[in-house]
Amino acid sequence: MSTHATAIAEPDGHQVQYTITSGQEATLSVSYLAADPASKAALDANPDAYLRNERIGVGPGAPWVFTTTLNDTSWAYVMAGGAARYNGTPNPHCEIAVDGNVVMQQDGETAATCALKPW
């Protein structure tokens, strides 16, 4: 009697999606991890190789979304705040989804930070 095993190839890494929303139109500064470093020392030595900083526009029905692939999802990080332009309080909201499942979300008055490990 013979048996056959079928191997299912696992994709390299995990799909990580960052989402920033706001209940009103606002221009926010956003920082996020786009690629996972080999170590904390690698990140500290060359943060620009892994972290991105941008100004983004968000508003009702107009979220900012960035998708990347990370081998180690514990590096996932996104922060929005320090609003450059808004009226009132921007109340940003951040989310991190891993392989389609929201694993972290946070709200703030003027800034929101989502991270899967202490930074």
C-alpha cells in the first residue's frame, strides 16, 4: 500500500494592511513599517530602509490604506497624528490587519498608534 502526501506551499510572509481613517477631513502625518528588519539593531542602524513617513489626506469614506508583506508580523506598526491641517479634532483611527484579520485598532484625539509590540 502506498500513500501520497500533498504539500501545500505557504506564501512567503503574511499580508499586513494598515488603515487610517478620520471622521473629518484632515491632513495627517503617518509613520509605518513597510519592511521587517532582521533585528532591532538593523532597524536602529538604518530606519529609513524599513520605516516610511508621509503626509496623507483622509476623511469620511476616504481612508488611507497601505499593504505590505512581513515575515514577522510582530514588527507591524502604524502611527497617524500631528495633523498638519484640520478644523476641530481629527480623531484619527488606526488598524492593523494580518492576513485579512484586524488584530489591533486604536483611536485618539489628535494621534493614534497601532503596534504589535512595544516600540
